[in-house]
Amino acid sequence: MNRVLSSKRGRFALAVVTLFVFVAVFGALLAPQDPEASSTEVLEGPSGSHLLGTTEVGADVFSQLLVGARVSIVVGFSAAVISAVLGAAVGLTGGYFGGITDKLIDAFENWFLVIPQLPLMVVLARLLNPSLGVLIFVIGITSWAGTGRIVRSQVLTLKERAFVERARALGASDWHIIRRHILPNALPLIFANTVLIVAVAILAEASLSFLGLGDPTSISWGRMLEDGFSAGAPSAGAWWYMVPPGLCITVLVFAIGLLGYVFEQQLNPRLQEAVE
Amino acid sequence: MSLLEIEGLQVHHQGRPIVAGVDLAIEPGEALGLAGESGCGKTTTALAIMKLLPPALIPSGSITLNPPGAEEPVKIDRRTERGMQLVRWRHVSLVFQGAMNALDPVFRIDAQIAEAIRLHEPRVGRAELRARIADLLRTVGLSAVHGRSYPHQLSGGQRQRAMIALALACRPALVIADEPTTALDVIMQAQVLDLLARLRRELGLALILISHDLAVLAETCDRLAVMYAGRIVESGPAAAVFAAPQHPYTKRLLDSLPAIGGRRGVADPIPGAPPDPHDAPEGCTFRPRCPYAADVCLREPPLAEVLPGRRSACHFAPWENW
């Protein structure tokens, strides 16, 4: 963490992500107005009473933006955690045991890697009733394959290390070796990869919500984009409706991507010079 | 009853023998030196005792352990993986070649020792655990500061000491040390060897010391077994083997050591290399490199008692003057 803070990029990325997380936690309290409240001021531009204008039903865009951060962040992080746990479990099992187990897992993984993620998510989200939980599940279940692949290759090198043989000589079981020796050594890699998955998951949530497959009961940036689009905001010139959520998604995803990149550089000694 | 009895141990790789029939017995408290060039099966034998061979190596023969206090002998060759987990480290522990890599880089030394104890004695309390770790570290000449260090923070010698402390964690009856001093400079080598000798005296450990360095073995061991191409070619009391080798291979190994205070000159190496197990010569495997080879050597020589307490696998043994 100290080393992340020592680079400009790291400090910047961490500051942006922290700001967004703060908004996600306290957004509902900070929002100046009820984001769902309708009024007669329909599709009005930014003004003193509505910092970012209003929607087609007269709700406050700025309040929606603050409240919407929560869904993006919650979905992004939860889906990334699911993806990391699945990917780590699969990568550890396949890499450690090898043989037929590995082959089967590998085939399954390839299948998930080559299926285009968005259509698969769309189908899954359609099949299940849209809700926050379903969204997290769908994104998590479609994004673990890359992590699995990376963890597997790391495990392949770790399991040949002498300390793993020593652990076996100690009388340790496979489960013990995986849990106590392989996993802790692979953890930095899993962590860096998970940070990058957060960015992907936030984008995925926005895509699904934009396609109307999000949770209809909660406000998110993706849903704002969809609402704005179906209300004809682009042709009406109501930029204040769609640019802010789009910009928020872009900045957040960029910052998280940067954070993951910095982590990766810190953890990969061969890339370390490039940071300086 | 011997502590460890190995009978007819063979290890095959793709149908070819890496270890081609090893018989060994180790008494409680005894130090046995296993000597030989690289690739002659020393480490493979050690791993077979722990049943830790990689899957491509297939062992056969019997290995029996008689741990003190155990009611019946442990037949290592018949144990399942789960059964071996109870034996490993509890009765036989291993000091690895190169302690740097054998210690997990992400855990402190004391945590790794605690891991070994916990695996075999899950009910040990926290206070006792701490006391035992402190005790182990003190035994090998390390302090609590070293216990709280990560492996990369220690020097090579300290790491090897930590590895020895780890090997003693469960108070095993037998410690196998596989080239424990190879990666160390001569000063650290001497210290680690002294440490092993002292521990053996104080704790009554039996020790199998594996090394290509005959000088190291002569200093530390009671008995010596010299391996060549997967076989034991000579065994006997260390001092006697040194004084009067009974196999041309041992003789040549000793000749290849420069003698301190002796005649100045270039050491006399053995020409050639040990045979490839996939293409071993017929009869005596040392024949192609042996200056004394004759027609009789096309027959495989048995490892026979040639002098009291001395065994040699050479048709010409006993040798009196070379």
C-alpha cells in the first residue's frame, strides 16, 4: 500500500476510488433532493436548484447521480469478489492437482472464455428476474475464467517450489498445502486481478442496466443512461442527463484500472522499473 | 531391532532403475553417511524413505521404520498417502538441499515451525507452542528475533539453522539431511556440521547425511555407504572406509580429494561420468571407468562382506594394496 502511494498514478487512482466509495456510502445522505421525486420542471438544464438539471419526470439528476453510485460500486465490488473466489478456486484446483481434473476444468474455462460475455449476461439476466443480487451473480459468474487462467499458471510454478515439497514432508495434506502455502503466495496476484475485474464489473452493470436488464427498483448510472436514452435526451440536447453518469462510469473505471495497473507493477518485479 | 530397515529398494523411471536394489539399516542414534556423485540415487533413496517421490518414479522393495515407543513397525512402502502424513516429520524429518527455497517466503520462521508442530499435535496450547519454538531456536543457535524474521531476512547459514530447527520440531527419531551444507561457505559448513553432531549427541537422533563431499561425511558419520549408479558399492565404518577403501570407486573418490598437508599436486579426478540409467553397462556399472576392470567384471558383483563389518561390490575385494 505504501508503495502504491509512492507513485503519482497510485495516489491519483486511490484518491478517485476513495471519493467514489465515499459517495456510494453516503450518497443518499448527501443528495440534496429525493432522486425519485417528480416535479413539473421537466428536462430542465442545470440551475441553482438543480445542479445538473432534471429528468423527463422532473427528478434531480445530481441527486440521482449521487445515489446511483452505490449500485455501481456494490455491484462492481461484489461481482469482482464472486469472480475472484470462483476464479481462485478453479485455478487452484486445476493448477494444483493437474491431470484429468485440470483438463476438465480447462475445457470448461475455455468455454467461458470464448463465449462473448455480454450476450451470455443478457441471456442469464433475462432468464432470472432482474434484481441487484441477480445482477451481481450474472456478472460474477461470467467473468471468473480469466482469473482462473492466471491463478492456474501461477499455481503451476508455485507447486514446484521446494517449500511445497517441504510442506508435504511435514505431513501436510493437499488441502493444507493449498490453503497455507499456495494460496498465500498467489494472493497478491489474485488481488491485483480482482481490482481489474471491479472495473469490468462496473462496466458490465452499466451495460446491463442500459439494456433494461438491471434492477428496476434502484437507481444506477446505467439505468440513468437508459432512462435518458428512452426519454430522448440525446436528441433533445439534454446533455446534463446522460453525460454525468457516463463520465462517472468512465472516470471510476479508469481510476480502478489504473489502481490495478499500479498494483500489478508493484507485484511484478520485472515491471517495477517502469513505475519509477 | 534397527530403527530403519530398507530391503531391496528399487526405484524405476519408465521401466529403468534409478535406484537398483539398496539394502540399508540404521540403528537408533547412528549417523550414516550416504556418499556418491550427482545422479547416483542418493536423494531418490531419501525421498523414497519419506514416500515423497514424484509420480513418475515407481518404488518397490520394503522400507520398515521402528520408531521408539511405537507398538508395531511402520511399513512405509505399504502406507497410503494419508497414513504417510502421520509418519512424516513425526518420526522422520528432512533437511532439504538449499534452505532458502524450502522455507515459505510469506511466513515468519516461528510460524513455519508452529505449522509443523500443529500438524502433528493439534492440541498443543499457545504457551507451550511458544516455549517449544523458543527452545528449538535456542538449540540451533538462533534467537527469538530470528524466529520473527522472514526467510529472506536471514543469511544462508541462519536459514539452514532454521531449517534444522524445523526438522527437530516434532522430535523425530531420524533426520535425513540432504546436502545440508552444499550452499554454504566453509565456515558455515563447519558450524552446521558441528550443530548436527551436537544435536545427535544430545537428542540421540539417528541421522542420514547425504553428501558428495567425503570429507564432510568422514567427520560427522559413524558409518559410510557409497552409492554408484543406483547401488551401494561399499559400506562400512567411516574411519575404516577412509583408511582402506574396498571398492575402486571409493578409492578413486578419495584420490580425487586433495590432501591437506600431503603431496602438492593436481587432484586426480575420475574420468567419465556415471552411466545413464537408461543405458547402463552390463555387469559392474563402474567397469567403464574402472582402471582395474577385467573380464570377470562383465558379471555383476554382489555386495558381499569382504572383511569383518565391511561390504564391497567388487570381484577383487578385499583389496590390500592398490
